[in-house]
Amino acid sequence: MSRSLKKGPFVDERVVKKVLNATPGQGTIKTWSRACTITPEMIGFTFGVHNGKEFIPVYVTEETVGHRLGEFSPTRKFVRHGGKMQKEIESAAKQKAQDAAKAAKAEPAGGAKKK
């Protein structure tokens, strides 16, 4: 559900203050305010948005205006779906990649074949 139109978008005052004092490309602006809405004044800046563990760099473009900073900094890390079959599939793919690397290394340099 969106915020009331009479209230307007939530923009953290500390983030606005940091944007006004900085110049684009100067460095990352660290923030913990994930709920802060991206405004047109923020275009060209890189924000370090905290995800609970580290700061994820978010470069603001015209397409991101109106979104929240937290949308671009996921808080959960997807590892993979597990199981016995998944391990077999991954090990087969890894073996195929190793075989391809060995075959490429065995070819003579320059791609020319000897007669």
C-alpha cells in the first residue's frame, strides 16, 4: 500500500542533507535508511545501503526515481535449492567444464594442426 498523497513520499532528512553537501561521483553515501524514497536530486550518486550485514552499493539513475533504497539491497542471500540430485547435476557440470579446459590446453597454440 502506498503512502498517502497528502503526506508525500518519505525522504530521510539526513540523506537529503548528505546529498546536498556531496558531489556526484565523490564516493558512496552510507545510509541505514532503507525506507527512504529516491528523489530526482539523488540521480548520479552512489549510496551504500545497509542490508543488515554490509553496505550494498546502489547507483541511482532516472529509472530508480520513486523506488525505495531498500529495494536494491536484498537482506536475504539465496544459496541454492539443495538435495542429492542437485549435487549430482552440479558435479557433472563442473566435470564437463574441467574436461573442456583440459581439451583446450591440449590443443597446439595458434589453432594450427600439424601434419
